[in-house]
Amino acid sequence: MKDNGYVKRTQKDYSLNFKLQVVQEIERGELSQHGAVRKYGIQARSTVLSWLRKYGNFDWENQTPIQMPKTPEQKLMELEQKVRLLEKQKKQLEHQIERADKKAIIFDMMIDIAEKEYNIPIRKTPYPNSQPIQRTLPRKPNGYL
């Protein structure tokens, strides 16, 4: 019999470190799946694909093989969607800030009442002659809090 040098390999022939190295190279864009098969003499692309599914950080199950370029309309729609999301997040954060400010004022008022009611100093003044900071709620244009 003639020996052509071909040795059939199995999954067990590859170490975990080797598999992880191949997956990282592919995910970093250094190699394609076919490139990894050629470079490392891996038996088949399906072997590499199974490693990507098992050890990879991406969703290799649902990935489309070819990324279609986006049209200007698609890009514009994506940007508009991002703007709407950012505006919504900004509105939520402004609301949280407003609530936090109101809470701080209410807590200050509670401390004032407790100091008067029980005739004890609760606030500490940083300097001997300084006065506590008086807070007021910012007024909205319509006059409501």
C-alpha cells in the first residue's frame, strides 16, 4: 500500500486551546472559516463551524453568509431610530433628575421640621458662621412643580 500522508482526524485530535485559538482568529477577522481549514489542515469547514457555534461569541446559527450593503434609506431609518431612543432615554433621565431634586428638597424640609419640633441641630455646619443651604424647586414655565 502506498502512504500518501493523509491521516483522518477526529474532534478529539484537536486540543481545546487550539479550537479557541482558531475561533478567536476567525472572530477577530484575521481568518475566514475556509482560511482556517487551509492554514491549519482542519478536515472540513463544518468542523470549524461547530467550534464557532460551541465556543464563539457570535450567533453563528443565524448569521447570514453575505452582509448586504445598506441603502441610504436604511441607514437614515437606523439613525432616526437611534435618535428616538436617545430622546426617550434623555426624557427618562430628566424625569429621574427632577424626582431626585424634589426628594432632596422634601428631605431638607423634613430635617427643618425635625430640628424645630425637637429643638435639636441635625445638620452639621462646615464652618462656624455658615448657614444651611436653602433649596428651592425649579419652576416649569407653566408654573407647576
